[in-house]
Amino acid sequence: MEWKIYIRNLVLISICLLGYLFCKNKAELNPVIIQNAWREQPRLSFDSSQSDTELDDTDFDFDEENIDTLIDQEEEEEEEEEEEEEEHQFYELPTKRFTTHEEKLNLFNTLGIDYLKKEIFDYQPAQTIDARQTSMYQEDPTKYEEISFYYKDEVDAQTLVPTSIHWLGQDVGYGIFAEKDITENEFIGMYTGSVQDRSLVDNKDYAWFYPIRTEDGGAVSLDGYSQGNELRFINDGIVPNCQVQYVIGNDDLWHVCYTALTDIKKGEQLLISYGPDYWDSRSYTYQELADEN
């Protein structure tokens, strides 16, 4: 509250000084100029019938309610910025590397993330939509049949290559590293999370497009923010070595999967491209930091 009082007093002093200077020079000003000058000061009221000696601070109608509104708006903007920063904060733990499944589960529990071996369907109709009836499949059926033929058994088996999760620092957070050599086009794993109406996804940092539509035509996402597996920790890279593939499983549903773009050596970080429009200028620094680790 002290800074509110300080700002209010500062504005009052400035307005009083402006009124004093105006009154001092009023006799030298053209009446038209005076009229225009006061039109640009909507928070001041001036009775031209009064003499200079009759004017004091009470002759200026200062709208404190408007100032309070502006201050409240600034506070709301600051709170929104703080909330956005919190969404992108990473919390350092004593352990910096998580390799075994038990270690990873402990990390997920500590971070408040539910570990999922496969996606769940919070948007229930998604479980009944045949992938081959969707517009994305019909745009290029040959492409998706070939991809699905190659990887659908890996989806059924819930294959996930051996990886470890590393803490990379406050600016980057966590990253995921290969624990074995991975060959080009090898299936890395299925990205898991909640399939739900995109309008219900609060934090879209961990959400991938899911290629169906809601009953009213809305977008659907696979959200790994509060539940998922190791692949939610894959960072964006300027030079990615992984890619997203949309695979139709033997259940005739879409599955969001990662495969290797290139050969990846044991110990290398897995990186993927989130797309050119994903990051703002601040995040490109993050992207470069991820590449360096």
C-alpha cells in the first residue's frame, strides 16, 4: 500500500504544479489554445470565470478512482507475469541423474507427475474414433499406412528405449539422454499423457496436437504436463535428432510417437523440434542451452 500512496501523492503534486504554471501564463495564452489544452487534461476541471487568486488545489477535480483502477491493472499484469514465470520454473533436487525405473518414478512423484505407460482418454469419444476416418489420415493414407505398419507393434508392446533423465540447470531444467546407441528411424517410445479437449489444457508446453476433433469441431491435445512418461522431458533443439510420428496402432487409434532422425550415440541428449513458431526470443536462449548439454 505504501507504493500506492507514493504514486498518488506524486501525481497530485504534478497536477498542482501543472495548474500553477497554467494559471501563471493564462493571460498570455490565446483562448483557443487554452480550450484545447484543457481538452487534453480530462482529469482537471477549470472555471474560466474565476480569477487567478481564487484558484487553489480544490479547483482541480482529481479522479482518484481512475488512478486506483490503473494501479489495480498493473498489479494484475504483474501477477500474470509471475504466474507465467512459475509455469516455466524448474525445481532442482539433490539427485541430478535418474537412470533406473525406480529412480524415475521417485522423480515423477517428487514433481507431482503421474507416470503413464500409455495415454489415457479424458475426452472419452476419442477412444471410439477410427484413425482412418480422420482428415489427417485421408490427406495421405499411404504415408500413414507405411508408418503404422513399421511401428504399430512397438506401440502395442509399449516399447521405450533405455534413457536417463538429467538435471541440466535452472535455465533448462531436465533433459533425457540415450543409455544405448540408437539407430536412425529406430522407435524411441510413445509420448503419453491425457487426450483431452485442447480448450481445457491450461499449460500447453507439454501438449501435442492429437489428430481428431471434438463433437463441436474443437481441437484435441495429448497433454503430458501433469501425467506422462520420460519423453515429456525431451527438450527442443536447434538441431534435433528425434521426430514425432503419428502411428495407427492395432487398436485403430492414433498414437503420438518419437523416432530417431539420425543415429544417436549412448550419452547424447535426445532433442526434438517443437516447430519454428513455438519459442519466443527468451526461449531460443533456452533452446541453445539445451543443445549445449
